[in-house]
Amino acid sequence: MKLSIIGGGGFRVPQIYQAVSSGDSPLLIDEISLYDVSSERLSAITAVITELAADASRTVVVSATTDIDEALKGASFVFSAMRIGGLESRILDERIALELGVLGQETIGPGGLSYALRTLPHARELALRIRRHAPEAWVINFTNPAGIITEAMREILGSRVTGICDTPIGLMRRTARAVGHAPHDVDFDYVGLNHLGWLRRLSVGERDLLPELLSDDATLTTIEEARIFGADWVRALGALPNEYLFYYYFGRESLERISSSPSTRGQYLARQQNAFYSRMSSPGRGGARQEWERTLHERESSYMPESRPHDAADQRDHRDVENGGYQKVALDLMTALVVGQSATMILNVSNDSAGGELLVPALPSNAVIEVPCTVDSKGIHPHRVGPVRGDMLGLMVQVKACEQLVIEASTRRSPELAWRAFAGHPLVDSVSVGRQLLEQYRELIPGVAESFNTD
């Protein structure tokens, strides 16, 4: 069974190799094809994987190519992990916003909309190539902003595209363990958009354990999200928010902390990863695995530093780094689809994918949302979720409207629709600033400018 990874020179790709070659899963992936536009990055990642193979329980043949059609041919699964414009464009996503006094983050707010504009044409082209060369493949989208990209690819490939993220299922697992239960023993309600959602119920039998947990300060401190948002706020919500809601609930604090940091996250990763790939390009250099593992640990430990106090920004709790990641979510998803071992996951699916009434009636039928799903050999089956009301629903509706405006702006190559998306986002406080954001992204990021070309 062949797995194709689009963006195969990406830094985290060796984690996928580790997952499929470990022997812990009955899923048998015997071939991985790595595609990337950069042969140098492919060479570096292949060197890491070659050293990891010494400890692998299974033999997986790994090839690398800069020919996307060759990578896709015969694939059973396609992982989309593109970063159009590289980290250089991510830095501009973040910096341009910060200089205009609004949040600079790669998936949330204006930075995410800029990232989407330059990525959407490539995502559609990838979907068309998959339809041509691997029409039966399941497409698992990692490319951010995941909700937007998944929604656009589903327009071409339909329900065989799903988006994944490790943060919501990680929240559920941490919460289950905090109340003394294995994750597979609980039932739960989670609803939202990608990087915007809430765990609203965690039940064993007929008993919802979440209210008792929310009243227990000591237990709450073991859950990363409760530490980020504070016990008082999660009690006020009656739910545990996805960590990315920090940027909405603590917008002023987020902006202040990121603005006062010596570098943005994009600048930090650019320095770190450029150094890694540069070291890997040295002729005859060994120790690729050790260098990668050291760099990976630094990266994971410093994740979302703005959500922690300045004196602990690079001191992420070890419990929040271990036992998970998007590669495990992907492995669990593929295993359930092929082997048929039923699994409950939180995935990005269409609002109308459960049949009958929409999962969130206030949102459009084609809106990609994030909800629990049962996955088996017959496909992905979204769960019905409880009604979404009040401030949670309002935020979902507003953000999804901006996401769909960006998709339409890309399809129609319309700057006016894109302006509406930027100006209407809840993290942009002025129509004028919305226009300035779009103008500067178009001026300074070639991929954004090209997305409006009509030639």
C-alpha cells in the first residue's frame, strides 16, 4: 500500500515514517513516496529516515521525487502537507499584521487568510492531479489553514478528503486521563472549526464528568488548556476550549506578548530549520537522526510560547509533548479506514456529511467543521453534536463566513471579496486595516499577488 506525502521535504515528515514503520499498527504501508519542490530538503529528510530505518520494525520503501505525478500514481493515501511560499512568506504573514496592530499568527486571523490565498490555487491543482492519478485515494489534509484548504479540496474530490489536527483529540485524551479514564472508555461532545472548538461533555455511561472536573482546581492544573485559559474562564464557559482560542479570548495579551518577543514564531522556525537543513547539506555528514531529534525537541517544547508566562515561554509541560502528534492521528485514521478497526476521532468534515439535518444548522451545508467521527472500513461517520448557541455559535458563524469569502475570492480572483474576508474577521478591528492588510500582503508576498492574476 502506497502513501504519498506532498511536501515530503517538510521537517516533521520523519514522524510519519516512524508511525507507519513501528509495527504497532496492523496497517501495512510498504511504500512512501516523498514529493517536494526542493531536492535539497528531500535529501535531508531522506537522510534522517535512512537512519531511523535501522530501528524500524517494518520495512517501508521510501522514495523521493520532484515529479508530483510520479509521487501520486497508485497511491492509496495522499497526505497534503504543503507550505506554499515557505517560512519566508509565513514571516511576512505574521509581521505585516503585527505592524498594523493586529494579531500575527500563521493560521488565525489575517495571517491565516493570507496563507489561504496563496495556497488555495495549489490545493485545487493538487486535487485535480489526485483525481487523475489516484482517484481512489483517501486524502488527508495537514496543510494550514486546514479548514479552508479541506473545504476547497472537497469541492473537487468530495468526501474522500478530510482534514486532521492533533489539538482537539489531544485535549480530549488529556481530559479523560485527568478524570481517571482511558480515552476509549469515554463518550464526548466536541464542536467547532479547525483551531476553534470546545470540549463540552465527557461522559462515562450516563454521567457527564466535565462539571465535576471544572470545579476541581487541582485536577484542572494537569490539563494544558485549563492552565492556558485559567480555571475561572473555563468554568464560566462550562467547557474546555481548544488551545488556539487563546488568540480570540486573550487577543490583547496575545498581541502584546508576540509583539514584545524578539522574533515571531515564523522567524524562530526559519532560523532553526534553515540551520538544520544547512547542516544536513554538508558532504559526508552523519548523525542526521540525532540532529533531527534535537531540533524536533526544541521545536515542540517551544510551541505556542505566547500562551504561557514570559518566564515559562519555552518550558512546555512534558506531558503535553508526549504520546501523540498529527502523525498518530493520521495513522489511526488510515488504520480504521483500511483494517476496519472502528476508531473515534475528531476530524474536519462537511456540515452535511451525516445525512439529514445539518450538524450545525446555522452554518452552510458545505462548511467544513470539526466534530467527533467514527471511522471504519465503510468510511467516516460524523457524530451528531449538541446544539451550539450564543457566543460559541456567533464566533463560529463569523469566522466561517470569512473562510468562505476567502475561498470565493480565490475562485473568482476577487480582491473585493478578499477585503471583505479580512475586514470581517473578529481579530481585525477596522475595515481600513482590513484593506491595508490585503494591500500589503499582495505587495510583499508574491503568492498572494499571483492568486488574483487573471492571465
